[in-house]
Amino acid sequence: MNKRVLDWLHAHKGKTVLSPRRIVFGREVQDFEIINIDEKNGEVMIRFTESRRRGLPLTFLMFDRALNYITENRGRYVRLGTGFKPQPDTIEGEIWKKPHPISKTPYKAASHICDILVLSEIAEYGYTINPLTGRKVQGVKQIYEIQPKSPGLNGLSEKEFFLKEYKETILKWTEENENAIIEGRASYSWNNKSLLECIDERNKVSQALVHSRIRNRGGVDLETADKVMEWGGFSQFPLRDSERVLSITSKAFNHLDKGDIYNAIFILMTVRYVGISKASKLLGLFDQNSLCIYDNRVGTALRTLKHESKRIVLCPPGRSRKGDTCTTSKWAENYKKLIWTLEVISNCLNVKGYPFTIADVEMALFMIGR
């Protein structure tokens, strides 16, 4: 059983759980109470608030199968499959594959399992298409990913392990490219605008993000997200539902506030048509002292940064230039690596008297990667 889900269950034992399907899908659904959690036998017992029956068992294996299925299909909604007969390629069908998770005739479990996954903020509800009928149906998608532990950390944090492995290589690369980095920052520009104009525009968008978070209790509203996209050369933020934008950005920035860069960027990239470039603009401009933008030009500038002939940071695809192709999870991992890499470069330059923040280094790389 996933620890995040188990912790949520224990925190809500004895409480009435309001199904999020009521809000997302506008359906009349039964709320339920978590009446028992049996870790020894791997079973959660729920009871519907309007029912006199003893309760409905949900096994740990059901949760594991549902979570594994949405993880395998990360980045897209999968069908709940809420019919009485479990269908393939649905959560219900995955739960009731053989051997059955419980020695009983299959019953409807997917919707209750997914309610708990959504309420524990591992997943979110949305619509998807039934490929057999072409109809819009209820779906669920992963929005939180717990990273597998890297082997061989030997008690070090992931960042410490990264620096132990790559810091000397990054410092050497910085020495070799110092003049280009300094010149790149001094000549930062786009669309034939002056350095001061570009910095001023960038800072105004950054301030808009900060003010939006204050105004919206942690989230970023659609109007501000559109400002960030317009500044970055995009038409508008791909998701046009104001409430969902606030919900998703609130979750993402909540992770960022806790220092969890991985899940902050991962959650933003679960929005359709939001790749690493758009997602990192939202995060990077919010805190220019500690974060940065991760786009094709930055990735291109770092193509020569290699350790044992292998690039340390991958390169995102651009509008007219190819880049690397990888999963949302992999881009989230590389965003962390980019931040740690730019920290090393920034600190190296600071020691030499150049007061570069991580964003300053990113701006320099933006020019180098033209």
C-alpha cells in the first residue's frame, strides 16, 4: 500500500468522506465512512452513509493495482469502468484481473478506490473517451509521483549524490565557458529589445506571479498564467478552466513551498500541452533566486556539459529545433538536475565577484544556446 494513501486513510478514519465525483462529474453519488483499516490483513472497510449494511471491503491489492495502472498511463486519463462487469483497459478491469484481490464475486470498487486516490492528491478526475463507443466517460489521472529511490546513495540525499558525482565536471565546464556566460548575461535580449527592457518585462511577470499567489492563497489564476505564456511567446495557457488552473497550480506550488521541485513541475506537466518549457516558466519566474526556465536554448547551451561522454542535463525540444524525447517523469528529474547544475555555476561565479543568481545563469545560457 502506498504510504501517502495509507497515511490519508488513517487521518480520516471514522470520518465521512465526500466523494469528489459529485463536484467533478455532477453526479449523485454516495458518500462513505472509513470504519476500519486492517494493515495486518491488508484491508480497508468503508460503509456508505445511507446504508445499513456492514460495509464494503477494499483491499490493499486493489489500491496497488489501481495506482500501478494510472502510473503506467501517466499523463493521460484512464477510464474508471464503473459498470457492473469489469471491462479491460479500465481501473475496474485492472482491479479485478485474476487472481482476484478478494475471494468474492467482483463488485464495484474502482470509484471508491479512485475517490481515495483523488482525495489523497495522488490523482485527479477528468473526462476521457471510451474508444468502443466514442462517448465521454469518467476518467482518472495521476498527478503526484513518488520517485523510486536511486541506488547507491549510501546515506546521501539525492542532491548530495548528484553533486558528489558531477560537481567537479560542472566546475571545469564553468571555467572553460566563463567568458561566454558573462557575455551572455550582459547581452541578454530578445526581439531586438534592450537588456533593461527585457529584465524589466521579466521582473514584471515575476511580480505578477507572486501577487497572484498572494491573491489566490497559493495558486496562480488563469489571467496570470496567460501573462506568463504571452511573455514566453505562447498564445495562452492551454487549460482554459479557471477553477482547475487554480487547483492544479495550488497543488504544484504547495509542493514547491515544501522544497519538492520534482512533484511541483510534474503536476504542471500533467496538464495537456504543458511541457517542460511552459511549466518551468511558471515555476522559474516565481523565484528567480532559486529557480530557472528550462527550454531548448538552455538545453542547447549545456549540450557540451558531459560527464564520461554523457550529457548531465537533457535538452528540451524547441519550436524549430529537435531536442530529447522522454517521459514527464524524466523531464521532472532533469529539471532538478538543471537547478543543481546552475547552483554550482552560480556559486562559482559569485566567488569570482560576479553576483549571478540561478536565473542570471539561465539568461546567459539562453543567449549561448541561440
